[in-house]
Amino acid sequence: ITHDGKTFEGEVENLSLKGLFVKTDHKIGIGESVDITVLFHGMSADMSFSIRAKVVRIAEDGIGFNFRKLDVDSLSCTNADPEAQKRTGDLIVGKFGSHTKALPH
């Protein structure tokens, strides 16, 4: 997460198409804009996306963000194997509570 030229890390606790909650000790004010890069590890290829977001909630254990605009083209796969990239990129998998949903890329 980058805010006012400073970068810090956290752990994504909840992720949806509209936003995410990040567990972190760092605090930012409500309404502040940030740049977020989310990294997914442990799949056949590492994936990431970068997005502009706004702080909508501050909790004792983290920060809730609302995405400004989710651009599917910002999703990237960092595996050098093009076939693995295609297989991994065909489905973007998002976990919502106890339900897992596959979204077409």
C-alpha cells in the first residue's frame, strides 16, 4: 500500500470486486486515496494486480478500502511459462466468505 509517498505492507483478510480489508498496524484517515498492489502466492503462477483505492473504514486491526476502478487488464501473472500463464489467467478465483467463485478473465 502506498500513501503520501510511503509504502507499507499488510495481509489481506477480505477481498471482493469492490474492495478489501487489510490487517495492518499502519493507520490512514478515512477518505484518503492510496495505491494498492495485491500479490497472490502459492498457485501455479504468482499473480498480482495494482489499483487505486480509498480508505472507507479504520479498525483496530486494519484498514478497509474501496476500489476506485477494477481494471481486469491490470491483473498480471509472473510465471515465465506461457502455458501456465494461460491456464492460471483463464480463471480469476475470488474467495468470498465460505463460498468460492470463479470469474471469467
